[in-house]
Amino acid sequence: MDEPLPNIVFLFEGETCNHHKCFEEVINDPSNALGPFDVILVPCQAWLDESRPCLIQRMPGHLAVDINIDGPKSDCHGGIVGGSIREPILDLVALTHKLVDPLTGHFTAPTFYDKVRNNEALSRARISSLTASSNSSILSRLASTTLNLQTAPNQCPNEVASIALTYIKDQFAQLPQFNKLHLTVTRNDVWCYEDPNNKFFQASIQAMEKVWSKPPQLIATNHTSQVASILKTTHAAPIMLLGFTKESTGSIERIPMRNITLARDFMVEFLSTIAQDNFVNTFQVSKPTNIHTPIPLASKLKTNYQTSRYLSFDWLQHAAYYCLYLIVLVFCASLLSFVWQYETIDRFKLLDYNTLKEKIAEQYNFSQNAIVVHGTDVSLPLVASLAQELRSLGNKDRFLVYHCNGELSPLSQRILHFIDAELDIYDVCQELLEMKLISPYDIDGYRNGYLKVLMLLHAPADQVLLIDASTILMHDPNILRKSQGYIDTGTFFFYDREAYAQQHLLGRGYTAFGSSKTLSSTHLHQLVDNFEYELFDSKKSISQHLENTLAWNGHSHSEQDTAVIAINKKVTSRVYPLLWFLLHDIRHRVAFSNKDNDFFWLAFELLNLPYHFSPWAATSTANTQSPSLYGGLGQYLPEDDNSKSLLYLNARNLVDPYDASSSLPHLPMQAVIDRLHQLHNSIPKYIVPRRTRSANAAKENDAIHYIAKLGSQELDSEVISQIQRRAARAVAIAHVQQREMVNLD
């Protein structure tokens, strides 16, 4: 027999349970040269009984729409905010009730079924399980489900998808507008309808009847084959959905051996039929370049099953591996190139502070004195109440609020300007990004703990006071600028609490400078011994202050408290390139600091510049009298006199209406008022007396959290009153913020 065999392409696709991921991309990829095809055969499970084969004449389309309803920004505790928000699951239940007719089970959009061909049966619309939190005590921030709709002949997939999306949005708009609706079409498979008079359909019927000795049933299935739909859409060829076993075999697909044998015989008979002369004359297939040319039949087609060439996805897998290997090589080469360029060139491009200062001066007016504070949406009550507190203490400095990459919303900025019309707000990350001082990839890395350096570099003022928003001031901090230490050095720093831990300044282990395993090679010693002084025209010189520090002698892992920092930028301009170098480079090589705590004094030390610390150690407060006090960190006035007055207390837990939340909560007004009572009840009554820094304090267990065995004394009534006033101001501003948030929604 010398008849030509038509080109045959076998597609082996095993991702049915994984929703046929990437199947459509592979089919449409021009490099695969699949097609054009004259007929497509797709085996499936469709028999209605155990003995009679089936041919599927009609297959419905499948439209799947993911419905997600978003509520609050995060999950909420049901016992705290229950009733104050509208739960997304309520909207989801109400919406799904509107979408499906409870009697017919059909989708309720009025025009959805208008173009369905007469006498076409449609299955019910199906709603997947409604999804919310499995924890009954949590109010989930979102609820979701999937609406599954079958489409029928004459319905346009894009048109019905548009109708469904519009209708769902319209129904949702009729609900109370507390939450947000998000719709995503995840499937839109086209329906199939094959003409039974089609020559390939007739050839299939003829082959089935010959092999099974009975004619096949022509059926309409309720199941949508995504593979068939994709092939039908991309190649526009007749699709023969061939039932080879009963659907009851299920996902285990244990097809009887008899059915497998007869299916093989069917394929041979079908190919034999279409290989006949009357078929060959009309069966003209464009030959893809990567498929073997037709081969002559050496013997009867029924006994020579090996003459057709198989094309599987194996070569695609090999190609994918080679591409992945190439991508990894390119990535590694790019990474090595980046590291080489940074280590040999970029890291030595030091900050030109004078040029930076000139650029800032061109855009903003320079001031003599300024208060600089970091603000976010959640810390807005603290920032605004700090501004009020400073003005009540008689401070008239320019008030600068900094944030990074949109941390302060337009609403928060309006509230700040309403409270103090003269304050200035800067997005320091965007400002320095425009000046090409930082990279867009680094922005988020500055938010948590490293923003003070950027704020100090940018602040358009000669004398700067960096103050944490949670700091409660008892006196005008301008008093620091009048101290002799500040006048002599242009700096005034405060000590952190004494605490011993093998981390930060006392860290041990591998660093960019080598391995540090002994006491003499802590991170602090490594940094001082191996720092590149020549870059800054300096040399190693250990000051008397450094030799006396607890960190240098292995007693405390931190030296500086950065709640309040006073710096005269005009007389300390030499330090800023080195300070930037610590932030930009060294901190990634040696983890010497808890955030930016020890950046400032170390920058002066490494440059051999003088700096000044308060003579007094940090103090702490508590509600009950005890030798060990656990609470906020405070500092006494620097004067060496008998007043022993407290300068500030950094205790967010005493004044924060949002209880140190990391994100801005939505609270009912009563909850804000109740928070004020909680704050008043938590005000401390005792404080550690004024003292000097001691290595013994660092030896106590858990000294990182409290000051132990150093006694206590009653807190001055004026300090308590100041804490109460600050808490009341912060809560009042939180009340305004929550009210404006509701109005904005």
C-alpha cells in the first residue's frame, strides 16, 4: 500500500488538574509550528453506559469570575471592632443572593441568555464556596467566591463576560458602600458545536461503529474541556470529542483494557478512513518545518502503528531548561559585574555635602533653628501633639516633618497644616531620589530606623534638633544649645540604657572585616581597627571618651539614645560624608548598630572630631515603686546642679492613641475616648533617680528592657501633668483624624 499518511501531531498535556497552565501559550507560540490543522481529536470520559461509545456534538462554554470584596486594610479582632465596620462577607452573601435565581438556578442578568440558540439546555450557575476567615474571632479583611456560568451556542464570550461584570457591579452598587469590589475573569472558554454532517464527524461515526459494532451516541455534555476550547479558538478546526470510557472512572482514570485496545483500533480505522483517496484529495496540510514529512506505508495501515511521527512536549522541556540555564548565567554575570563595579568604583563615590546643601538651598529657605520629626499616618497624633507641646513650652523653631515615599497621606498633611500652618512637610526619600543620592530599590530600607540620617542631611537649617514623635518634653529643648558642650562641639547626645548582649557594638562573628570571635574583636573594635580612614583624610585615633565607653570595654551593646539629638550643621559639615558612608555602605558590612542609634557619635569618633554626651545616664519610669523600673526611657537636664529636673521621656505607650499600632486603624469614636482613660491609668508615678552611667547596671538580667536595682523616687507632679496634657492632645487629634477618615470614605 503506497498511500500517503497525513501529518499527525500528538499533543501530550498532563496539567488537567492544574487548570492547563501555560497550555495556551505553548499552542500560540509561533516557534512550535503547530498547525494549521484540518481536524482535532480530543479523548475524554463521556459514555452514558458501560458499552456504547459516544461522540460529543455540543460542549458548553465556561465563564468564571472571581469576586473579591475588600474591607478594612487588615484583619480585625471581632471582640474589639465588631459592629463598627461592615464585614465583607455580609456584602458577598447579599451579592450572591442577587446573582442567582433561587428557583431556576440561572444567572439573573436580564440580557445574559438573549442570544442562546433555541432548545439549548443550560446548567445552573454555580457559586463556589464563600471564603472568609476560618477563625470565628476574626473579622476578615476580605471575602471571596467564584461565579461559574455556562455559555451556549451563539453567545459571544467577550460579550457575555462584559454583561456579567457590568451586572455584578450594578448589583454591588445597590449595597451599602463600605467595602470595595474587585472582579477578575479567570476563565472564558468558548462553546463548541460540531455539524454531524461534517466529513470528519462522519468518519468518526463510521470508525466507532466498525470497531465497537454499534453506532455511537451523539450527546451534549455539561462539562467544558478547556483544552478543546483553546484548540478550537486558536486553530478554528473541527473538534472531535471522543468518549473512550465512562465518566464514572473519575480522576483515577482507570480505563478498562478493552476500551484502551478498542480506542487504539479506532484511531487506526479513523486514520485509514481519512487516508483514502477521496479524503486525501481534500486533506491538504501545510507542513511545519519541525515535523517529519509524510512517509509511505510499507504495509497495511492497521498493522503498522509505528509509521506516524510523534511530537510531544519533551523538546519544549529541554528548551526550557536551556533557557533557564542561560537566564541564570546572565543573572550571575550581571550580579558579579554589579558587585565588581560597586566594590571598585561606586562605593568610593563619597557624598559631596556642600553641593547637596547648595541644591537644597536653591529650593528651600534656610533657617537658623529647626525641629525635625519623622511622621507617618499612624504617628500623626504624636507628631501634631508634639508641635503643640513645643509651642506651649515657648519654642519658636521652624517645625519640619519628614516622611518617606508617601508615609503621610494628603489627609494627614492637611490635618498637620490645620494644627500648625507654618510647619513644613518633606518626602525626604523622593527628594533625595530626584537628586540621585539614593536608589529607588533602597527607599523602603530607610523607613524603619535609618531615616534620621537622611532627615539630618536634607534639613534646610543650620542648627537641628532631631526629636522622636513619641518624646514627651518637660522643657524647651533649645536649652541644649545653650550648654557648654554644645557650644564647644556643635553636638549634644544622650546615652542609651546600659544593657549587655552579644549584638550590635558587642556583636561577634563574621564581618566584612573578617571574623570576630574574641572580646577584643567585637563589631566596635573591628570597625575602629579596620575603617578606611584615608577616604576621609583621617587616621585611627582612639579618643579618651571611646576608651571609657561601656561598649569599648565590653559592657553594653549600645551607647546612644537618639530620641533627641542636637547638632549644629554649620560647624560639623565635615562629618556628613562619613555619616552617609556608614549608612550607605558600612552598615551592610558590619551590624554595629541597632538601627541608627550609634551612627552619630561614631561618625564623629571615626573622623577624630569632638562630640559631647550628657553627663547623666538614662532613666526609666514605672507605675509601682520597685528597685527595678520597667518603662519609657528618659533623660535629665544636662546641668550639673541640684534641680535634677527631667528633660524628656520617650514613652510611646503613655501617649499613643493607637497603642503603637504598625498600621493606621479605623476606630469608632468611643474607642478613641476609651483609649484616653487607658492612657491616664498607665501614667507612671516613680522614676529612677539621676545617676551616671554604670557597668553594673548592664549586668542585670533583661537590662535591655528595664533599669534594675538602682532605686526609685516619686515622679514630680508637674511631669505627670505634662504627660496627661500630651496624651489628651494626641487623643483629640486622633479623634479628628478618625472623623475625617470616615468623611473621606
